[in-house]
Amino acid sequence: MGHPQEVARDLKAYLGTGKPTTDWYYSADGDPQHIVTKKKAAPLIHGKCE
């Protein structure tokens, strides 16, 4: 994980609420060193865990 702050935010949210943050982190233009954050834009997938 090249961006520990984002990972820490998601883990903290998950451990506190059972859900990740609603922010969407992704690499821009295929560059894994450039992470973009879109606030409240995460494409959350809901469904049964099997």
C-alpha cells in the first residue's frame, strides 16, 4: 500500500462502524503513485457474503 493515510482512514472507519469510508480512492490516469480522492463517491457493493 503506497498511501497509508487512505488505508488507515478506511480501516479506522471500518473498525468503528463496520463500514469503510464513503470516499473513493483510485490511481489517476494509470499512475499508481498519483492517488485521487473523491469525497462521498465510493461505489459500495452490497450483497451477501458467501
